[in-house]
Amino acid sequence: MKYDNCEFTFYGDLLGVSNYYKISPDKAYSKLNTFYNKSFEIFKELVDNDQELKIFLFSDSIFVTGKKLETALKHISYLYSTLFQNNLLLRGAIVKGLLEFQPRVEIKRFTKQLPKGDVLFRAVELEKRSKGARLLIETKLAQQILPKEWYTNEGYDSNIDRKIPEHSIVRKIKLTSDWSAYEYLWPLIEEDEYPLTNKVKMGYKELILIIENLKSISPKEATAHIIETKKMFQSIKFSLKYNYERNYNKALAESLKELQKKIT
């Protein structure tokens, strides 16, 4: 794949687990069990085929690090979607660089995981900036794969690049409202490469139905996360899809205009 030569680290945090522990440890365990099982199902084949990919699961957190950015983003999207269908919100961030640990002297029952550099810090810090089931991308990583004209949403709206395929991952990346990072719109995934049989791609109505149901069964503390997740869905409906269709139609109109000039 075109963008599978970019070192990255993803950090994801399952939202709301502490609330379940307040109600019942067994209920919290059930949610975490679903998180672990779905993560294993989705990434197992990928890990088997990519010796450089590493995945760590600890409590309600997941780390994914490797060099095949495009492949990983697609599978992370599958995880977001699958968890969402199970009333679970994953919030995460992906940054440039590999998550590596410094070798240390260890003894039995004394494990050390001292991370090298600032990759882990940057991933965790970026993840904490947002609310809801969002997937943020560090600016320098996003700009490594985005066309320069698309660094801003204004540029994306006004510049047509017909060489970029309709389903390219770069068409699913947008600048956040505060311009501090970029966001990957995970619901705009494609199912044709999904390794399992269950459905992962949902329409707008399905997404809203699930988020409204989640709102009705969640504590007040979760309201902000639910609202922000819904806003992201709305941006997909009214912004990204519209922009792509408008750009595509504009390009088609220009091509027809040029063809007409040649004929006349």
C-alpha cells in the first residue's frame, strides 16, 4: 500500500470503564473482555504477516506500533467500528515514530518497560486532548502523507486532485477545529479488505441510532464524549462527503468543458 512505509505509534483508551467498575466489577470485566477479544480478532492475521508490527494491551488501553501506517489505520478503524457496535467508545491518537523500550536488567517478577524517546508521551498527550470516539493524527505524521494543498480544510475544499483514489486514506483525514492536529474519520472505512465476516461499515442513520441509544444508557459523565462523537458523525454527513462529491462533480464538469472545446 502507498502509505505503508511510515513509522507510527497508536495509543487508544476505552472510555467509561471506570463507570462500569462503580456499578459492578463483573460488568467492567465483561466490557474489557469484549475489547480484548475484538482487538485480537482484528489484529491477529495482521500481526502474523507483519513481523515489525507490535501490539500491547493493558487494562483499558491499546498500543499499536509499526511501519505499515495505511494498513494499520484501516484495521484500527475496524476496531473502532466493532467496539462502537458493542456500545464501547475508543478514543485514540496516532503519532510519528516507533514505540520502543530500552533493554534493562530484569529479575524474576520484576519487568521494566522504559520507553525510548518521547513517542509514548506524545501519543498519550494527544489522545487526552479530545472527547468522544475520535482518532487524532499528529500534525507532522498527517502532513507526511497529505498533499500540501490539503493541509487546511479550506485547501481540501478548493483543490481537486483527481489522481488520489476515492477511497484513499488521505480523503478521510481532516484538520481539527482548533487546528492543533488532524483527525481520521474512521466510519468512512471500506469493508472489502476486512478479514472477518461481521459488518463494520455503517450508514449515517445506523451511527446516529447507536449513539442515541448509548446516550440513553450512559451516565451523565459520558455526555461530553457522546456529544463529540455525534458531532464527528455529522461532519461526515455534511462536510467530508459533500466536499468530495462537489470536487468530483466540479472535476467532471471541467473535463466535459474541455472536451466540448475540442469538439467545437
